[in-house]
Amino acid sequence: MQFHHTTLPNGLEVVAELNNDAYSVAFGFYVKAGARDESGDVSGVSHFLEHMAFKGTERFSAEDVNRIFDEYGADYNAMTGEESTVFYSSVLPEYLPQTFELQSSILFPTLRQDDFDMEKKVILEEIGMYEDQPSSVAYDKAMQLHFSGHDLGQSILGTVASVSDLTSEQMRSYHQEHYRAGNIVLAVAGNTDWKTVLELAETHCGHWPAGISPRSTAAATHAAQTEFVVKDQCQQEQIIQLASAPSCTDPRRFAAELLTVIVGDDSNSRLYWELVDPGLVESAECGYYEFEGAGTYLTFLNGDPESTRENLETINRLYEAVNAEGITADELEQAKNKIATRIVLRSERPMGRLSSLGGNWLVRREYRSVEDDLATVRGVTLEDIRLLLKDFPLMQTTTVGVGPLDKLP
Amino acid sequence: MSQHVVKHATLSNGLTVLVETMPAVQSAAFSLLVNAGSVYDPPHQNGTTTALADWTARGAGNLNSRQLLAELDRLGIQGNESAGTQHMVFRASCLAANLPAALRLYGDIVRKPHLPAEEFEAVLSGVEHGLLAIEDEPRQKVMVELLRRCYPHPWGQPSEGTLEDLPNITPESVRNHFERCVKPDKAILGVAGNVTLETVLPVVESVFGDWTGSNNQAVPSGTVSPVREHLDHESTQTQIGVAYPGVAYADPEYYAAWAAVNVLSGGMSSRLFTEIREKRGLCYSVYATLNTLKDRGQVLCYAGTTSERAQETLDVLRAELVRLGDAIGQDELDRCKARAKSSLIMAQESSGSRASSLARNWYHLGRVVTLNEVRLEIEALTVQKVLDYVHKHPAQDFSILTIGPEALK
């Protein structure tokens, strides 16, 4: 593994972790443009824009884009989150130049009006699809409540109304503001050489407009709130609870990751033994999510509506016990081994390394090898967990339920 | 393309061991297929196998439930047990050095589960929660219900079980299922990763060598007639499932069938995506896939769309399926080949996916299928061969299942 980094004159950050033993090469453009960067009246524009990229440029029509990626057998897609839009491909090394040219060019799409109108229908279908998924509804609503008044509370997909009202002009101006080289990281992982990466970046990205668009990362304040979205047709009640946790630049994030594995992994965690193993619920999990300037513990519960209150009280007791007494050395050791294996297995494919490489550079301007991550995880102590819990105890601050309940029984 | 070495051996009790050596990875994975799947669920007790899968991991050999999961975590073994149609499936991934330990632990889970009576209620409750979760996800439910209708009983019954059968399942019936079906004869162990047959075989001998018996129950089969059915559900989208006959994996025309389905639904330049999503904006998600049992196969198609556009979606979908017989472009087949080439090469980066493929291929064909063989089969395809297949197995006799607010025509 060999790490390389450079910054092009226009500000584009280029990072690569190259490995000649890999069969493929993965590359991605990490754009610092997500739901939190949208002003209120363009909710959903980042995600819609991600779709519009695949509608092509002056040179490549929408059909060309789909066809050419398939001609080179590329495994490619894009995703939009609260903080970024990522376009990625995984290809055989001999097809890197052709797919790179296409992938890089679609970050600056033409935004033709007829494509825009057609794709709007697809986005509205996507919104409809998620409306029918209780866990998606719960997540969206929980983020909205927990970060109410803060830009992290903005929906990724937007609403039927906001997307319907969106114009291609609004999208164009959002694009001009955020798709600037200083806001973008190009990450490459796998089998190619640095000279090739540099040539491709300079040829296809060197002319991108320079500049960055600053993002406010003001702290959020959270008032405890509860809301139930009634869906009578559901058999079970899905609950999402959010609480404060370390942000993505906080070194305690590794401790937070270990803590949530110990408390709320899908197997052999405290929530698992308390609720899942006895067959009391379908799922009970706790995870850690990091953002710029904020982080969250996310508790997920899915089970019989009538036992929701009791199950949430059980979780509360369990969290209070952890906050007061911490965890055991044995639990910490098991969780370290579990996470270490996940890190190694994920890193075997260039695609797996790409997400770590690009994500780390986008938010922290930091390179972390697999060995770095393993060493950091190994180094977390019981004292680190204790200190974490002192500042970020496990809580159930914001609660959203989706299912038959209109309030806690 | 460099070749991984695949070797195999069959133990005297009938268990076949297949090992693919992957020098470039640090991991190893296995997939153990035991001839004890849901087709052997006793009549009116659909769900017996899935209950057994959950029960087996609740203590085995010298370890109770907690000790067992703790040991798996301590060794960084990511494993799971599940019910399939023909097989119970036991899978695990870990660092290559821990493969022997993983095989020993899973040897106990498969052969010496405690099946503790006091946990049976929790097992069934877990199965029930899983089934209720499917009820709340119509996208998943439509495909489960479509399979039930396009294959003869019991081949189409859900391996997850059925809510109405759950009350009939007793500890005795599940134990009995274990005693009758979980046997080494016809069992297949696929192993892939940084290991060799020479080092794996002695471990397998010591873990499974003295296991005896076979499951010789005959499973009835038959034919089904196409059905049209609608299930009412209050939702934004209507879920559409369409099935029609294809061929089995073992069929000489399998690769032509594979290509036909890929022209329809492989990659974003394929026909269903282009015609239904890109040109008409009817769906976010639309796909077709070839599903195969040992002696037959079905093409399964899915589309989810807001209810007022569902009729148009179904009409366009059917028309596209039928239109395939008119003509196929050389460029369309070339893109299928390019995508296959990439994915075959990239498959060499994942020990888990290779282990599963080895075992699955042995089940269907009774021999090792190398990636190179698959590559040659695909390269030998011509447009004429694919069209000949489509004419011999035209898209007709559709089984159509919809879930949503209103039935379609």
C-alpha cells in the first residue's frame, strides 16, 4: 500500500492508496454538498442534482452516460447524505482512463430542462418509496426534530412539495456555489499508479472552477421531544431515538464506536441479550453517527406496539447502568476484535478502502491506513470509555415512533 | 486472468469440501449447505427450519448461548445461520488464521446444538417478529408472495416461515426436523481465502469426519399455473411482481438465459431501466433477475411506483419483456459481456462471495466451476444464441402479483 497526496492549483484535493496486488481500482469524487448545505426553499436539491449528473453533459447524453459505464463493466453509483454527495466507480485497471473521463465530466452536468422534468418524476417516486418504509420515515423525522433549527435537520430527499417546486435555475445556482474544486476530494484506491492518477486529474479536473463554500458547523442544542407518526397498517412500531455524541473531528469517536458495538450491536451486545435474544423485539440496536460539529447515538427499536413503553424503559435502565458503571474489560476486548475483523474484511476490496480514504480526507484532511485504524481501536481503554460517557452519556433525548401508536401506551 | 486453485475432497460420510486458495487476501470464509431447508418443513409448519437455524446458535458443544457468541466475537468471526429453500446455510468470515477455530465452533452449532427447551418460546417469537417486519415492508413482501405463487409447493413457500403456521410449530417438531435432516450426506462446504485444501481438510476431518447419516426424504414437486392476484395495502406506492418461466442453472441454455435477463436488467443502460425509469420516469426501482431451483427457474421482475402510475408501469414492463424476442443488439450483448468480465474478476477480491459460489455451483452441477469456465461460456454467447433461447422460452404465462391500494388490469 502506498499513499499519495497532492492539491491541484484550483484546490482539488487528490488522495490515493495504491496497491498493485488488487484486481480492480476504485475512485470517487467526494463533494462537500449535502442536505445541510441547502437553504430552506431548495430542500432536496443536493440529491436531485446527484441524479441529474447522470443525465450528462453537452458531450455525453443521458443515454451515453449509462451506456458507456456499462460498456466498460463499471460498478458505479452515487449517494447523497447530510454532508456530502459521492460519485464512485469500481473498474478493471485498463478501463480507468475512460471511466474517469466520464465520471469526472458528469460532476458538471448540462441540466437540460426536459431531463430535469423527467428526473423529477423519478425523485418523487423515490420519495414515495421511502414514505412506505417505516424506518426511513422514522429516521427523517427524528433528524428533523433532534436538529430542529439546525442545518443537520434538513431532509436528504426533500418533500414532495419542495422537489415539485424546485427549478433548474435554483439547481444551477446551487451547483455553481458548491461544485467548486476546493469543495471536492478525488480519492483513488487499488491497482493503478500515481502518475496515471495525476495525469487524469490534471486533464479532466484541472479546469474546474476554484473556490470553496464555507459551511457553518455551529453546535446544535437539543430539547427532549417525542413525536409519533401514525401508520395504522403497520404491524410493528418502529422507534428511533437520538442523543448527542462526539463529532467527526473528536478523537473520542473511536471510543463511541466501540461503546455502541458493546451496547447495541445486532448480536452479542447488551441490547441484544436484554431484548432480542429473549424474543421481546424484532430489533434493538444502538449505533454511532458522526457529522461535522455534531454526532449522534441512534437507538433503533422495532417490536410489538403495546410493549413499546416497557421496551424503551428497559433500554433506559440499561443505558443508565452503562452510564453509571461503564463496561467490562471483557466486553471491550470482544468489541475490539469484532471491529478489527470488520476493518480488515472491508479493506480487502478497493471499494472498501475508497470509502475510508475519501471520507477521512473530506472531513478531516487525514490519511488513515488499515494499520492506523487497527492500532487506534486496539488502544482504546476502559478509562477512555469512562471519560466518553462522562461527556456523552447514552441518552434517549429525541424519540420518534412510526406505526400504529399515536402516543406511548 | 490469473487463476485461483480450487481443490475438493469428499468425506466418506458424503460431505463435500471445496477450497479455493486466494493468495491476495488475509481472510477466509466458508459456506456450509446442509440438505435441511424449508422444503422439509412439516406440513402446516412452515417456519420449522428458520426456527431451527435460530435455535442452533443458542448454545452448542461445551458452550452455552452467551459463551458461544462471546467466543465468536473474541475470534472476530462474523457468522450466521439461516434457512434456505433446499438447505440450511451456515456462513462465516474471519481472518484466515482463525478459520480452524471457526470450523470447530460451527461444527458444534451444526452437530451438537443444545436446543434448550426454555429458549424455544424466544426462538418462535423471534421468527414471528421477523415475519411481521416483512408485513411492514411491502417491497419485500411482494417478492416473497410472488415466489410462493410461481413455484409448486413446497418449493415456493417462504423459508422465513408463515404467520399462520407458527402456532403449529412445537419444540418436538423442530427437534425432529434436526434429527431427520441435519446430516452430512449431500452437505457441501465451500471454503475460500488465504488457505489451502491441504491445511483445511484435516480440520474438516476432525470436526465432521465422524458425523453420519443422510436425509433421504423425497420432496414432492409439480407444476403451477400462472396467477393474477392483488393484495390490498394502504401505501403510497403499488408494488408489482411479475414472474415467468426461465431455466435452471444446470440447463445447457443457462448462460443464454442469463444474457437475456441481463439485456433486460443488467446495468443502467439495460432495457427496463431505460424504458421505465429513464424515458418515462415511472419508477425509482425496477429490475428483473433469474431465480433458479435445481430443476427449474423463473425470471422475477419487480417495479414499485405510485399507485396512479402503476397500470402504465405494468403495461410497459410486460411489453418490454415480450419485445425482447423481436431483436437484441450486438451492443447490448457486448455490454453484458463487459459487465460479466468485470464482476468475475472482482469476485476474486471477496472470499465470502467465492465460498458461497463454490458451494452453490456444486449443489447445482455436482462439480467445481472456475471463474475461467464462466468467462469462456459468456464469451461464447452470440446474439443468435440468446435470441434462440428467448424464442424457445418466450416471456409469457406471467404470474402477476400486486400489493397496494388498488388492483391493476
